[in-house]
Amino acid sequence: MKRQGWFAAVLIALVFTGAAVAADAAWESLFDGKTLNGWVQKNGQAKYTVEDGTIVGTTVLNTPNSFLCTEKMYQDFVLELEFLVEPGLNSGIQIRSHSYKDYNNYRVHGYQVEIDTSKRAWSGGIYDEGRRGWLFDLKDKPEAQAAFKQDQWNHYRIEALGDRIRTWVNGVPAADLTDDMTATGFIALQVHGSKVADKKIKWRNLRIQDLTRKSERKLLKALIVDGQNNHDWKATTPVLKRLLEETGLFTVEVATSPGPKEPMDSFKPDFAKYDVIVSNYTGADWPKATQGALVEYMNQGGGLVIFHAANNAFPNWKEWNEMIALGGWGGRNERAGPMVRYRDGKVVLDDSPGRGGSHGPQHEFQVTVRDRHHPIMAGLPQKWMHAKDELYSTLRGPAKNMTILATAYADPKQKGTGEHEPALFTVRYGKGRIFHTVLGHAPEQMRSVGFSVTYQRGAEWAATGRVTQVEVPEDMSTADKAHLR
Ligand code: ZN
């Protein structure tokens, strides 16, 4: 108990003061002093070299902004470094940044801690490179503006914890930004496009405390609910359980309901004990008290994962349908709500009449990510092939407070609708969070790496609102090939 108390105290310090974490996490060097191993250059052609234990960035004419990027992704961290910059050069440190083909042809974008040698003196401010522009300038911070010293080595401390990013310039507090657009990404050293060649900026002593795992308070508690399903729940529940346990983040319990012909009155899982509920259930209605307990749990900020046929459940339970946003079968039709389509890059609600829920024969299909900044999707390829599975289509429901993370194209050649059908999405309900995956008909389909990764991340997001599983697995499926485990 003592130890736990101490640990909680450190975590509270970590979350609320940030600066008090130094004793808790080891520093890792981001630069070995000799090579650029672990770094990769993107966008412009500025020169990056190693000289005397420093990384030297040199401007080159007629080239856009250049970025030397870490290969690794970071989420929560403290980053410290020193730099020496020639007058007139603009530069900066990217954090939580990305480069995707479908975003302006690989344009590096994300938070930049500014290095600004101009009179304005906003070094240490936060600029959203390639995206929204200034997020936190230093107009009203004269002491921070005065902290940067031209022609000297300057020291930056950058703390990114949850949705808060703070900076210090030579020990003077500069930016303090709260923003939740991007939780994870690479770190990069910018050399700005320049009208003058051979201007230099040097960096040294780059070190990081990776706090991503450390900010986990304790193991998360998950409850899988099963017992009735038109699918083989006895085979899929052990896979759902194992996948969560493999992350090292969860302890998992299972609540199995009475069977289809048995009285349901005794079925009263204590939802409030858990960080996330995973539904692998579709069948008889739960007792009113159990339904009410789930609604209350979600209103109070609970987490829920809807797995494949779980969205067939409870066609007549209003709050349930709001939680899952879309469902299928069970007599659902236009009265259940619209279908949700992704057309020309936009979400469209389609009220046309017809049954809710359908799929053609099982086949392999591509999943296309539609929200690359959502923490569940961060770093995943834009398209990956999913295992031979049912492509759920024409789902209908209230469709409120939904964020579509990924779609799948239901090809008419496979008796599909010709629409981009929602495959992975999130829903906000009360203070709660729902992750909904339509994938995973049976254990064979759940071997698909794209399924596992999104389920594991989605469950963590539903539980906490964050995703600490930032690495993209090496065996992640590609656009052409579904990888199975
Ligand atoms: Zn199925």
C-alpha cells in the first residue's frame, strides 16, 4: 500500500506539475554523437551532417522546409536539447508530427516549438507546421521573448503530457498549450527554406524521457460480456481476452449471461468496477436494472467496445442504439435511423428506406483510414488489407456523436453496396467513450493484424481516452496483403 501511495503521488506530480518527473524516468539520448542513425530526412533537401558531436543543419537554395525526423514515435515525454543558430535563420523542433502521402504529399505537419531569430523573438512558442499556424505565440510573454540568446547555445525543455505541451527557453517558461489534436508522432529538427545558402544551425545533447508507459496509473480492468450470440462467442471471447492481455495494459474478466431459454434476472455485472466493457453479446434483453446500470456507467465516463455482431443486439433499446450509433439486423430499418456513407471525403447520412444490416460473401477487403490524427489510428498505414471477413453494410442507427476512423469499400463485384461503409468508428455518449469495430466474424478473421491493433488500441482509448500503444507492429498488414497472426 505504501508503495502504491508513493507511486500515485509521483503520477499526480507528473500529471499536474510535469516538471517533477525527472527522478522517475531514465534519460535516453536521441543522438549518438557520431551518426544520424535513428533519424530520417523528409521534405526539403537542406544538408544534415554530424560535426564534433553536433547535428548541423545547413540551408540549401530553392528547397522547401526540411526535417530530420526520428524513426520512432513519441507520445508523452520530456525532451531537452541545445541549439546554436545563425542570425536570420528560422528553425524549430517538431513534436508529435506526421508525414503521410495523403496529406499534401508527405508534407511534415504538427506541433513545432519555434526557433525564431527575428526581432519578434517567439523562440519557444508553438506553431502548427503545415496545419493551423500559430497556436501559442509569445506576444504577451516579454520574459520568454528575452530568454533566447543570439550567438550562444540555448537550452530547450519541452514537455508533452496528455493534451498539454509546455516549453522552457534557458529555464524560462515560454509556451503552455492545451490542445488534443495529435497525441503521438515523431520528433524532427527543422531547417526552414531560405533565400540564403549555407546558413547553419547546430543541435546537441538531445535527450528524452519517454513517459508514455509511465503515465499509466495501474492495469486497466476490462470486462467482456458474452453468453448469447448468433456467432461463436465461446471461440471469440478467449481471443478478445488474450489480445487485451497481450498489451500488458489490462486485466480481463468475463461475465457470461444465462442462455437463450433461461431467465435473465440474475444477470447483473457490476459495470462500474471496470475501465472498459467489451460487448461480445447479442441475444435476449437484459433486465431493466442491468440496462440502467450500463447507461449510468457510460454517462459517468465509462468505456465500451462493440465487437462485430454485438451491434446486432437490442434493436429496441434506445440508449443502447445511441451508444453504438449504428446497428444491424434485429428488424432494423429506416425507423432505426440513417445509414452513414463516406462520399467524396465527407460523411453523408442516407435516409433512404431499407433494412439495416447486410453483407455479401466473405472476402478480403481493404480498410481505409479516414482520421489519421485519432490516437487509435496514429501511424497506421492509410490502407491495409483485412482478412477474408464479412463486410458489414447498410448499418443504421441514430448515428450521433460519431467519428469515423476507417471505412471499407463494399464492392458490387462482391455483392456489396458500392459504398464506403463505416468499419471502425468512435462514439461519445454522456461522458463515456465507445469504440466500435465491425470486423472479426470468428477467430480466423481476428488473426488479421489490422483487426488486433485497432481492437487493442480502441479498447485502451475507450478505457482512458488515450492510446499508449504507439508503435506500429512490424507485421502490420499492407495495402495489398492481409497479414495474419
Ligand atoms: Zn459475422
